[in-house]
Amino acid sequence: MVMKFLRKKKNMKMILWAVAILIIPGFLIWGVGLGGGGRSSYYAATVNREPISRRDFYKNLNEMEQRYRQMFGEGAESFLKNINMEQIVLEDMIRERLLLQQAKKKRVRVQNSEIIEAIKSDPVFKDEKGNFSQARYKEIVSNYPAEEMRKIEDGIRKNITISKLRELVASEAGISVTDAEVDEYMKKNQMAGSDRESVRKNLMWQKGEEAYRKWYEETKKKSKIQVFLSMEKPVAPGAAPTEKSPE
């Protein structure tokens, strides 16, 4: 009886060790409960407690650098040395995360039909007459893996969501343009004879952009954003360090 109990106890220990071996790496990966670097080791930043992983950050950073290399060719290296690409990418990711959070709060919705229309409007899917070509669409899409297409659709959904949020913020600001403002703008810019409604729309757009910018700055100030990466651009070898201005 005792031997049987001991064998059971031994087997139980082995089971517990096996479970621990499976569970512990998960805690190590997510930085939970085992000390060490914690969130700062696995997150690039958090936006209102929602994490941006370092993995996603470096993926976006690599993709952005590749795009600049394609754009500038041999001049890319010189260009990249003069900008803080890490900071640009992380700020873009923080902005997107914050805007999507706000869109969710404001119940901004995007229908699947809107995504389809956005895809159809892409010039790459149009024929010689400028109309959407189903055959061309199928030909191009068939070369993309399903996972890649889901990423593209997800990107389109995010873009439409943020665009709708921008419009909503502008409408909530109660923006209007008076006839006097139209007259003043046309006089200042020597636009006599120009279409007044086009000028009015342009002024509405400018005011909307300003309202959106102010709203975003205020929203960001109220948000809890933590950055776990050093955003200081490293000094190039042989270059003199920049002096900090006295405070």
C-alpha cells in the first residue's frame, strides 16, 4: 500500500515537472511572473496598457527601411543615417494604436462592402478603360498567399477606420465656413473668378485637419503611453557627439 502510494507520488512529481516545462517557457516569452526584464524586454511600448510588441516593431522597421531603399536606391544609406527611423516607426505605431482605440470608443464601423470598394478602386485592378477588371483581380490575387491577403484586407480596414474617425472628429467640432471667410481667402490669394464652392470646401478641409490635429494632441496627452525602447539615434563612427542645449 505504501509502495503504491510512493509510486503515485513519484509519478505525480514527474507530471508536475512535465507541466512546468511546458508552462515556464510561455511565462518567459510573455514576461509574466518570473522577474527579469518584464514587459520592457518584450514590448516596444504600451498604449493605454495595450502592448506593441518588439517583434512587430522590428518587423515594421525592416519593412519601412526596405521601402526607403527601393525609393532612394544607392542614396538610401545616406538618407537613413540622417533620420531616426526607429522613432518614426514607433511613433506611427503608437498613433495607429491610439486612433484605433478611439475609433472603437466612438463605435466607428467598417463594412466588408467598403473594403471591397476600396480594393476595386485600386488602379492595379483596372483595365485599359479605367474600369474594375474581375479577371485582372483574380489573376493578381491568386499569386498572394491567403495569409498575405488577410493582412492586406486588415490594413485597408484600419485605413478606412482611421479615415472615418477623422471625418467624425471634424463633424463633432462643428466646423463651418462663412461667406466672409471665403471672400477674405480669395482676396488674399488673388483668386478672383475662382469657384467659390471649391474654395469653401478647401477651407472646410483645412479647418477639419486643424481640428483633428488638436483633438489628437489632446487625446495623446490624456493617454497612458509607455515606451520601453531607447529612441536616441546612435552616433555614427568617427562623428562628434551633438551637444545638448542648456536647459
